Amino acid sequence: MKIAFAAGARLNLMPPSSPRRVIFLNRFFYPDHAATSELLSDLAFALAQRGFSVTVIASRQDYETAATAFPPHDNINGVDIWRVWTSKRGRQRLVWRSLDYLTFYVAAAWRLWQLTRAGDIIVAKTDPPLLSIMVAPIAWLRRAHLVNWLQDIFPEVAEALNVGGPLGRVAFRLMRPLRNWSLRSAETNVVVGEGMAARLEAQGISPERIRVIQNWSDGALIAPIVARQSELRKSWAPNSRFVVGYAGNLGRAHDVATIVEGMALLQERAIGPKDDIASKIMFVFVGGGAQRGKLEREVLKRRLSNVRLHPYQPRELLSETLGLANLHLVSLNPKLEGLIVPSKFYGIAAAGRPTLFIGAPDGEIARLIDETGCGFTVAPGDGKALMARILQLATDRDLCASMGAQAREAFDQHWDKSRAIAKWETVLNAVWLGGEEALTTRPSSQ
């Protein structure tokens, strides 16, 4: 079933002088530190400053600590925030996570129905998955404009990770037609990579309804600093060390095994025949995620003394958190290429640090690294190649610094927050004004 929305016809329902009213839906929002929360918070606050009337519907939960409860209603920096009740069973078991999703769907749908007026723009993110299926009929009934903001493509992500086994595969086949209907019924679908755009086109979504806006970081908040000037570096790692960092979520989409193998090989090299370079390399992990426990167990099991683990740090310390490392790791399961783009890459570039990507050599991040010369890519499962690249950059500090400088230069040209916000404003204004011609050709993300 396909419902075609006539964008221009509905614009007459709102007077031209009305503020551009946007309602965002996502489980997490400021001050939560989840990646989707930080991106949405950046966009929502910026749009409010630019004259949009902005409302956010989120849950009362904190991503990392389920016991934390945010107030049900708040207004921060001009953004009206409605936080709905959900269950708090956590992410460790599929059945409990599904219950958390279900309660958010129901509570958010009711709040959205109450808040939406004709002519509003509803922007549905993808946490929880398939949120667009719930939002699309409400947008249609309320005569609102629907924009989907896809940080990942579900259920394909779940299928690639074999979530739910055979029963899950059956359920996902039933979900996909509904998902595709909700994407076709949107006035535009914003994706974060060209590979994701291609995936949607393969599902029959018209290119005219797809817009690529890459994720971003805040170049004013995150600036390159000399590693030894980081206060966290002074506390966590001696200045003589070459620090390999991993900052953010370590989830099911990421490759822990290759990282652990690389760390173990470097430790063996350091304690074998004396290797001054290997003995100076330290790994620092900052954050959490579904595979954080697995990483901790492997570190203990293998008695890795070259690893330090720390919790998430406040966002205002991002420059120091990212700047304490000489080099950062990013990984993605190759099965998820075109379905997810790791957003931590953009913060690393803002910090002026090179990226060592563990993933498909023809993937989105690998392509950006090749185009900008800001790091290297190694294949998943190749711990020896990972070790070799780390040793290369630890030995050649000038090369490491040069790649970091190229990362920041590329960031300033392509991935700074101000550039992404401007692209978002163009999309929303086109939707608001019925300017379909502005969206008839998907522009380059560069």
C-alpha cells in the first residue's frame, strides 16, 4: 500500500507567517550522551536558534544508566521536550529490549497525536528501529509532513547480525513492506551515507525522496590539541607512550576480536625480544556498549597490561578525550556496510587525529579515509595487519601528525556541524515551502 502525500496542497493549511514547527522523535535526547542523542541535540538547538519552533519527543531514560529518569516535560535552549514513560528492562536481552521499544512506540505515538498540528514537520529518527512505521499514519491523519532520518537501516541490520534466529527472519520479512511504505510516504528520507542511499533505492524508494547528509561533529567544541596538553592524558597515560584510543560505543556492529588480537600481539612483541616501540604503545578505551563486557573479559583473560578502560566522559571534555590519543580505532562489521556509518569518525577528524579503520576496504569510512589520506584500513580478522599499522604510525610520528592534520582539514571542508545544520535547514525549508524542485536531485554529500 502506498500513500502519496501532496506536499504543496497541505501547505495552505498553515498561514505563511506561522513559525516553521518541527517535531523530532528519538528515544534519547540531551543531556544523554548516546550518539543519536548528541546529533539530534545539536540539530534541535541550532534550529531553535534559527527561528524554528522545535519540539522533541524522547524517553525519560538515560542510555547508559536505566535508573536515571529525566523530567517528563522541559524546555532547554528554546526546545520543548516531552519525555514519555517507557519500561526500563535494559539492552542485555532481546525480549527486554523489545519491551522497552514497544512501550516507547505506544507512549510516543500518543504524545505525537496530541502535539501534531496540520502543516507540522515530523522528523522520525531510527531509535527505536522502525519508528517510521508508527509515525507515518499519524503524519497522514494529522496532515503533517514526514521526514525520516535514518542512522541505520532496519530490519537489514538485525538480519545481518542474525538477531532473533529463524523466527526473527520471518518477522523481518513481514516488517520490510511496512517499512518501505513508511519511507515512500515520507516527503524525504535523510540518510548518512551514499551506501545507505543506494540501499534505499534498491528497495524501491525514489531517489527524489532521498537526501544524503553525513553525520558531523562540532568543530568549535572539538579542536586539535597537543596530546601531552590533555589533562586526561596526564592522568591516564605517560607522555612517553603512543596512545591508541577508542572512544564511544562498543556495540554489536563493531569488531572486538581483531582489536583484542592486535593488542595481544603488541604485548607479546613488547615482552619478547626488547622492542622499544611496542613497549610504549598503550590502548585507552573510553565509553561503554554491548561488547564492553566482552572486551573487559578478554583483557583479564589474556592479562593485557597495555590496556586502560574508562567510562564515558562529559561532552565538554571531548577535545581532551579524543586529544589524549595519537591514533583512534573505528570498526564496522562488513555485513553492515550500507546500513550503518560509524559517527565517531567525524569527532576523530575534528580532533585532528588519524583513523585506523577495521572494516571493508570498499566501505564508506574506508573511502573517506582514502580520499582524504587521514588514516589506514585493515581487514577484519587481521590482527597482524592492525599491529603493523599501529607500529608504523608509532615509529613515524611525523606521518601520524600529518594524517591528523589532513583529517582536520577534511573535517573543516565537509563534516563540521555548521555545514550539516545548513543542509538540514535547506531540507526542512523545502518541505515547509513545498519546494519539491529543491529535492528532485540528491546532492553530493561532499
